[in-house]
Amino acid sequence: MEQDIEKMVETCSCDGKLVALIVRNGFAPERTTFVTPDNCNQQLGFVVYAAGTQIPRHSHLPLQRVITGTNEVLVVRRGSCTAEIFDESRRLIAEFLLGPGDVILLNGGAHGFRVHEDTVLMEIKQGPFTGKPEKERF
């Protein structure tokens, strides 16, 4: 039985632009499903293979992309926190309680977190690391 994607994948948009996307723990589609729009700088999807399938060996071509900003994907490994999502004007537009197994993709605007208990977040973001300031706190 296919899961209802609207219940398991939540989005936060502002002025027509995706700012954050949350994939709830337990979301396991029966077929390959990408939850981000094609124009998103970071693609997040679930690729489904049947038992016995072999993924052909491959490498990725040196395709040049021009990306402005830094997108992040955070996976809650343990604990809980509330993600605060802000628009470009730093106005709070949404909050999401996150728990173990939840994933959040941060695609714009600004964000902060209130940590409710000892928490481990796995962070995946674009590189390379430049050593230059990447954040502006407010």
C-alpha cells in the first residue's frame, strides 16, 4: 500500500520558493520518488530497487553547475529539536518538531533550532569547504 506523500513529506514555501522540506521517519515509497522539485539545488529522493537488482557500476560525469548559497540536509539520528524557518527578511514563517529518523532539507531563507534533549544531527551540505564565513547570525 503506497503511503500518502502529503502526510509524510511536508513543505514550507515563501513567495513561491521552497524554503524547507521535511521527510518524516518511516516514509518508504514503493517506487522511486524524488521529493524535491527539479530546480532545487539539492536533490532528495528515495530510489527503490527490487531484491536481486544490480546497480550498474558507474561514475558521474564532470558536469559543471553554478550554485549560489549553501543548502543543507539534516537527519535526526537521536533526540529531538524544533526547526525554526525564517524568510529572507528573517521573519519566522514555520516551525517543525523533528525526531529520530526525520530529515529536513533547508533550501533558502534562514533557520535555527531549539534542541529539546541530547540530540545528534547528521548534516549533509554542499562543499567544498572554503574556510570563508558562511553564516550570518541574527
